[in-house]
Amino acid sequence: MTTESERSFVPAQSPRSGSSAQPRSGSSAQPQLLRPAAPPATTLRTVAELTGARLAPNARSTDDAADVRVTGIEQRSNAVQPGDLFAGLAGAQAHGARFAKDAIERGAVAVYTDAAGAELIGAVDVPVLVRENPRAVLGELSSALYGNPSERLRIIGITGTSGKTTTAYLVETGLAAAGLRTALIGTIETRIGGNRVPSALTTPEAPQLHAMFAVMVEQGVQAVVMEVSSHALALGRVDGVDFAVGAFTNLSQDHLDFHADFEDYFGAKRRLFDPASPVAAKIAVVCVDDAWGRRLVGEIENGTQVVTVSTTEPTPAATPSGPAAAESARWTATDVTAGPGGTQQFTATRGEVKLPVRLRLPGSYNIANGLLAVAVCQAAGVDAAVAATALAEVDVPGRMQRVEGGQDFLAVVDYAHKPAAVESVIATLRSHLDEQGGGRLAVVVGAGGDRDAGKRPLMGAAGARGADLLIITDDNPRTEDPAAIRAAVRAGAEAVEGKRGEVREVGDRAAAIGAAVDWARPGDAVLVAGKGHETGQEISGVKYPFDDREVLAAALSEKMKDLTVS
């Protein structure tokens, strides 16, 4: 029988039915477009002045070229609208200029590229603007073409390795509770008011991002909460954005396939707070629970208002020094207690201000996320007490999400796909099991292909140290050999010395989930980690429908059916 504590541990989601096994290819799908209804028109002369670009000699160069009117900007040729400036930029796999003729056929009135792109394009009937490193000013150009919409919004950017999505959901809820019309941009979805748009990237490319902001302005949005990835900061996707508040969660190993090392990774995150950066937020809210947060605060120069938050005891290293110290304020979490079914309570304290906060999200890391959210809401200009009260109602898809099928053990799906995140989620479930009498824990986990390979053995080690049964499976192999990825994860698991759980390898993810469910006894827990809210699995460049929540629910249903028959 399922206990009430287990039943309410994390919100259950009814699985969607009718999932097809047919592959989904993004290559032919029409991109989701968010465009303002009444964009301003900008002459090509103004575009050239803004960018420092010149007209290519082999394209249209008549006297009227300068008066061509641009009403939008787009990098994706299949998303071009009539009146757009097509940005044909060099990419990782191909130069965007190769698709310029397709963009022109769709209504592009001009092309913006580099010298190599202009050569690829050749003679065309629209003006071609050429600039060295055109991406360097793409954000500012996109903002200008849409009327600098971010200046009319209260934009909160959240960066860090883990916790961005949860913190964003918490902050957005707090702002909405204070009466603001809000929007959310992040890993799971883009939401404008109550309208949802699926997200392809944690942070959209600059042309799409500024178009979104323009739509938000038209729809009366006042505050935008957005996740800001290190890729977005390094590649200039958020250039031209006027951030009111920037928040830092933490830093641990991830994305070292993209960044040269941890210093490079940290440096990308730092752009959101460095006063010398064009995207520096006016107010920095930094969690100083880890050394990277403490270092960030210490490096912020005079001119940035700093707010620090900590769930640990204050230490001298956690206190800003130098020019930032005078403007620093500190929030701490005290009186942390666990409630029934994975709920938590704590007191958010800043000086004489003490606010009770209740969360439906389990785990000590969510105390940090909740405290950060309270501080961010206040920094954004809303009543912290109102925001703190509102956090009690927040659930986040695919984050410690309970899947219920009538079973007598706990079954949870979580997005944890980094070593530190896997460790944190396992610790949370272990604590819950201990409270319930000491059941066993099965963990199903893999590692993504074409991503940071260095974290694969660390993922295996984290699972082996914390699980009674670790099942290593495929995540999103993408273009890599799935068996090679699993081998790297397994090597880390088997290298763990001392006490560790049983380690199995089951490549098929659905079969791996089924094996964990079959293993579970009353009072145990099953964690399916890595994909969370995702609804596809990418294998050999093809994305197939796959939702951990649906597959786990189906496995639970099958087990309950077998138990009924027996």
C-alpha cells in the first residue's frame, strides 16, 4: 500500500497516451515563430550605420539600396518572413550564407554576412551587407530592429550549472503573485502570460529572443524571467538585452565539451555580472554556497549592486570585499525543516526581516533555489513577503516528479544530468527512504552524446556510490556510439572503492526503466535520471518520441497488472 507521505512526495502527472514510435526530424519542421504584429521599419542605411557593414560589390548596389526597409531579422532561412534581413553567419556545420537564396525566395529584402558569406552568395537581386565577425553585433542589431524592447521590460536572467529552471519557475511565480504580468523563457518552455511555446534552446538565438521581447511588450508583459546558459553568454545570444537583475545559482562540471576548462566556463557566466560586459545586470544576486559564487562576488567591481544568499553559515570568504562590499546585502536560510511528502519549510532572513517559506520541492538544493528566488523577487522590486508566500504552490515539470501507478514504492523522474545533480537527487531520496524505514534505491541513468565526455565516469561514480542498484542506459547518444558512452559511465561506476551498489548495463532505455521497476519492492524507490521533462530521445541524429514519465508509468502499469494476475 502506498503511504500518504509517498503519495504526496512530489506531484504526480497523468501520462499522455498514444505515444508514437515514429522518429521526429527537426530538419523539415517549420520553426515556431514569435513576431511582433507591428514591428518598426528600419532603413538599410541605418542597419549599415549600426553595424559598420558595407555593401558587397557583387550584389544589388543601386542608389535605392540604402532606402530598403527592414522589419525583422532571422538566421534560419526557413523561418524568414517578407521584409526580413537574413543573417547568413558561419556555423559549426555550415555557413548560413549557403541558404541565402532560399531566404530571398521567402521574402528577405537584404542579407547580412561576412566576406566568406558574400563570396558564397554570389550575385543576387537584394543588397548584401558585409562585416567582419557579423555575429559580434547581432544582438545589438536585433534589439534595434525591434525597437529595443528589453528596455521596456523588467528582465531577470538566471545562470549557473544547476537550478536555473527551478529558480526561474519560482521567481516567475513570485512576480506574478505581486501582480505583474510575466513571461518565462527557459529549458522547458517559453510562456508569455498563459500561452506556452516549447523551447528548443535554453536561451534562444538573439534574433528570436528580441522578437520575443517585442511580442511581450505588445502583449503587456512587465517582467520576464529567463534562463541564461553559458553558451548564450559566450556566443552573444543575449547581447543587446537590458538585464535588471542577474542571478547566479552555482557552478559544477558540465559543458566542458564547449568550454576549454572551468575557468572558461566561469568566465562565460561572469559576463552577466561584470560591469565591463555589455550584458551586465544592474543588480547581481549571487548564491555563495560554493566557492565559485564567493569568487564571483569578490570579483564584481564597483558600480554593481550585490545581494548575496546562503543556506550555510556565513564565513569571511562568503562576504564581499572591496568596492562591492558597501552595497552588499545578505539573505540566509534558517529553521529548515522537512514536512510531509517531501515538502520543506525555512525562514528567509535578511537583517530584521524574517519570512516563512514553504516549498513543495524536496532536497536541500531547493532551499538554495527558494532563497535565491525570494532575493531575486525583492531585487526586481516586488514585496518579498508576497513572493515568499507564493512559492508554496510551485511544481516544476521533470524535476523530482512523482509518477503514480498504484505501486507501493516511490517512482520519480528527474532531469539530473550532471554529476553534482545526480548526487544531490540521490541524497534527497536516501533521506526520504531513511525517514520511511530504510528502503532500497534503484537509479537509472546514462550520459548524453556529443557533450562533455569528462563527466561520464563521474556520473557512473555518483550513481554507484548512492544506489543499491545502478542501471546504466542510453540517454541521448546523438551521433556517438551508445555502447562507448555506456562503457565510460560504467568505468566510473566500477572504479568506486568500498561500498557500492550493484551495477547493470541495459542499453535500451525503456528496458532499463522496466528492469528497475521489476526490481523494486514495497518501500523502495526508483529514480529515472537525466531527461526529466524531455519528450524525445536522439539516436544517430534522429529524435524519437520518448518520455521517461510515460515509459515509467507504463512499466508501473505492467507490474501492477502482473501482480493482480498472480
